[in-house]
Amino acid sequence: MVANAVSSTALLSAQHLSKSFGGLRAVQDVHLNVQTGQIVGLIGPNGAGKTTLFNLLCNFIQPDSGQVIFDRQRIETLAPHQISQRGMVRTFQVARVLSRLSVLENMLLAVQQQTGERLRNVWLRPRHPKIVKEEQLQRARALDLLETVGLGHMAHAYAGSLSGGQRKLLEMARALMANPKLILLDEPAAGVNPKLIEDICDHIVRWNQEGITFLIIEHNMDVIMSLCHQVWVLAEGQNLTTGTPEEVQADAKVLEAYLGQTP
């Protein structure tokens, strides 16, 4: 059974979301709730509509119908940067970094509502003590986060010199610079060696304990089983089921649709 009511404790709720591309129905009447403080998984076979759903939640693409509620406000008409400013940020399956900027500069670009970036301040008081102090604090915070994810020694290197796994760590750390309430992670373990997967999972657990909610697309079932409080399953662009990782793993519909077998 798939719950489709908006929970009073849901930080993020999608209701009746649908999106077609020409004759292809990528997402059909999908529901999803993410409770405050949880780590929630989103799984399904290739082509199930997971990344399309992520894009709809962040309004990278607009839904044909349905609504998205984040922190008790509808957001499906907002621009992606406005959604980010409200506290929901995302990463990508292939990490997106600015290769010709340093790792530290990539981090600092994610800071929201910086005083020094306001047009009036750029021209009239670019080195005001308040602006300088704010920049120093953000720089220190960025360096601290980079140390936390093991990239402190790479702070002044070009982001383009990072490995694929290091880029994923940078993207996750950069998301934290926006002071998010919710982070959407798109396959954080994809293409990453086992030791780095373990490190990524440890970071997610620690950040969750510090108050950040997560919604994670992931094909690695060991990651899903070890991290998630609840899992939502999509198949052919539709809800299939939801439950705890143990319930989902034992569900005959999931075994048939996701694994191609019955118990």
C-alpha cells in the first residue's frame, strides 16, 4: 500500500505528480512523503522515473499536474534557486563541480544570501567590516567541512583535479554550505570504491543526527538497508510500495519489478 496523505510531520510531500515527455509517461500520479529527521530511500529499476521525480521536486522541470509541499509551503511554481534558499538542495548522479575554480571556491559559491553579494554593497562598501567578517566565517566553515570529508588538503587545488568519488564528497559538503533542512542525493555511491562508500554513509548518518533530513536515490541495496528509515519504490513511473527497508526487501512486488524474480 502507498500512503498518499500529507503527514503533519512531513518535511517534503509530493502529491499526484505527473510528467510526460511527448508520448512517454515518465512519472504518473506519484506520491511521496519525507518525514522530518529521517533518511528516506527512493529505489526502482532503471527507467522507473526516479531522477525525473527528483527534477520535479526541485522544479528543474515543471510537472504537468500535482503539487510539491516543502516545509508546509507549495513550491512547484518556484525557481530552483528559490527552493534552495528555502532549505532544499540536491546533488547529482554525476557530480557537478566548477573545474576551473578551487575546491574552496566551489564551497563558498554555495553560501546563501551573502551580504557582500548584494549589488549596493558591491559598489558602495565592498570591504565593510561586517562583510569581511562574514566572509572570514564562511571561509573557516568551508575549510572545516572540507576537513570533515577528507578534502582539507585539496582546498586550494582545482576542483577538476578531483577523482569522481572526491567530487561527490565535495558536492555533498558544498550542499551543507547552504544550511539545508533537506538534501536530495542522487546515487551517492555510484562509481565509488567500497571504502569511500563507507565514508559517505558515515557522513550521511552523522549529518542526519545533527538534524538534516535526506532523500536518497540509490541502486546499492546495502547502502539503502544500512541508512534508510523508510524506502519508496517506483516502477514504470508509478508508486509500487513503501515501507521499512526490511519490508520493501521482502515485498513480492519489489522482487518481481526491481529484481526480476519472485520469492
